[in-house]
Amino acid sequence: MIAKSNIILIGASHQTAPVELRERLSFSQEEIRQALDRFKQDGKLREGVVFSTCNRTEILYVPGGNPDPDRDPVEEMIDFIADAKQIDKSEFKPALYVRRGDDAVRHLFRVASSLDSMMVGEPQILGQVKQAYRAAVESGASGVLLNRMMHKSFSVAKRVRKETGIGDNAVSISYAAIELAGKIFSDLSSKSVMLLGAGEMAELAVEHLISNRVKKILVANRTFDKGMILAQKFRGEAIRFEEREEVLKDVDIIISSTGATDYVLSRDQVKRAMKKRHHQPLFFIDIAVPRDIDPKINDVSNAYVYDIDDLKNIVESNIQQREKETVKAERFVEEAVLNFRKWMDSLAVVPTIKAINDKMTRIVNMECEKTLAGLDHLSPEDVKAIRRMTRAIASRAIHDPIRFLRHTGDHRDDSLYLNVARQLFNLDMKEE
């Protein structure tokens, strides 16, 4: 017997658990493989996928064909997590959420589409979902139901990304900085950039710059070795921190994120550099706290300074825009949930048998009438006999497949055979 409620998702995320607990619940790739192998061996799960990132740990599964009637499959999964992670249930159970049936399907589709992410619209989540599914396939833990469900999550995520602007606008400080640079200089591929500082914010900014194919990246850090490591990582060039003023004549964008307590570039330094660069525009992005760049530089002609507060305003505006796009994305998710429900409903014996009968009836009637149209000499009795014969042949042809489908058993995965039958007879010609 196949029921939507057989699909269960249990997990904890950034919305329900602090980072300390999420770290303890996290599964490594090796632990995921071991968990999937254990699921197969104990027979309590028919299908399963384990998904674990820094922001969530979730297990999506279909209980096995021989569940313990005295045990809730959710409680069994909680026991498994407690045992696998060596954590007392009381420590993590309050942070868990449980989704069943359509709610589980909806949750997966929202996760894959980045609607449930800490940063809505971030693109990495879909790759992480695909990685989790790949592990399940390699372990033989994913079957007909979850195969279909996971692939539908990929398609709805792709549609959300393509048909909404959910990922168009920067919602991180480092990304907003590069987006702003792109608006001031329409083509970053011809521009050179100097990074002041080699910390995490600077590294994130470099990654965004590379995706925009900037012409050249220079890294100036107080510790030259650290600056050289970052420069080599991204095929840039390291310079001494003391060279920063001299280099101003050769770069177009300066991104600063040092830990200095005083300004590392002053108005007078920039004023001298502007003469050497013939007053070509110079763009400063100051993402340091306290600030690295003297705000008075804004008084210099063709010099533009944006600090972290300016960037936060951009980010807040972009978040509001993403929230508008989220409404459309949620509609796409609901459409996908309805389509998956229709497919699940089709995996019942009666609808599938009826669909096979209806298709065969249409085929034999059409072919019979085409043949009879060219046989005008036949008597009415002969025509009736031919029609009876073709229908009898069709009925006999599908008799054994239908009897097989009706013969359900406790130890048989009916969803597998029903899905194969629908594919063999091409009953789902219109893919959702």
C-alpha cells in the first residue's frame, strides 16, 4: 500500500537549533555513508537520504515494508540519531521538526530552492542537496519515490532560479561591495583592484571579483607572507603594505578590510595620487570596522568612498526585493508539490490498471476502425465479429500484467512495479 504519509522528513536547522547543537548533529560524508548502509541492513527504511550542512541536518526517508507496529518510525529515527551521534535525546529532540507527506515534499522543494536558507536565494544549497542525493544513490538507499522527489526538487529549484530574481541582488556585505563596483564601472574586466588586508571579508570579495573577471588583483597586507598566500590562491600579486599609496595611480578599485585602528589611506594621499592618474575615477569600498578609509576622500574630485553602512543599506534594500520575489518562488513550489501528489496518486493499483485498460481500448478501437474503413464489402455481422476479436486480443494481452499488479504483497515494493508499469505503457506522457 502506497501513501503520501509514508514519506517522512526529520531534522534540525538554523531556525530551530543553535550552532553548537548543529555541530553535534552534523554528519560527515563518511558518517552519511555508514548511516545509509545501516538503514539498508536493518530493513526499517525502504528509502533514505541524509542531508547535512553547517546550517541543517535532515533525514528524508520512507519506512520499510515491515515496521514495528509498536514503534513510531519517527521515534525510531530519533533513537538512531541519538545512537549515531552519541547524544542524549533530551538534548536535541526539542529542536527537531517532523514533516510528513506533502509537508515533507514541500520542505525539500523549499530547501533546494533556497527558500529555507539562512540567506534566501544563496546558490550553494542546490549543489549540497545534489551531493546528498548522489550519496544515497551510490549506497543504493534511494528508490522510486525519493528518486522522483529529489529530481523534482532539482527542477523546481532551477525554475525558481531562472524565473524569479531571488538570487539577483547582493545580500552579503562582500558581494554588495562588488555589485556596487560593477554599477560604477560597467565593465570590471578592464579594471584593476587593490585589496588592503587579507582576512575573510577580503577573500570573499576576491571570489566575487574573479567571477566578474577583473583585469588584475593586488593584495597589500601588513604581513607580507599572508598577503602573498591570498594573492597566489587567486592568481594575483602581493605588494608591500607601504606601497599602497604608490599603487593608487595604477588601480581603479580599492577594497579595504584591515584591523587597523586609524585610517590607512588619507585625503592627502589620494589627492596626490589623483594627479598622477589624471583624475580618472577611483572607487573605495571600506568594509572595515573601525573604518580604514578617510571619509574626507569623498571631497576629492572623481574619488568615491563607500563604507560598511552604505553597503548595509544596499543589502537591506536587496533583501526586501528578494522577499517580493519569494512570493513567486513559493507559488512554483506549491505547483511542484501538487504535481508530485498527482504522480503519487497515480502509483495506486486501481488508477494504473484503469489507465492501462483505457489506453489499450483507445488503441484497438482506433486501429480496428482504420482497418474496417477499407473493407466495405463486409457484412454488419462480420464487422461486429472483427471488433469483438480485436478487443479480446487486447484484453488477453494485458491480462497477465494486470494480474501481476493486483497481486500485492507485504514483502513487495509496489511503488517500483507500478512506476515501471506506467513507464512501459507510457501512461505519463505529459511530464509535470
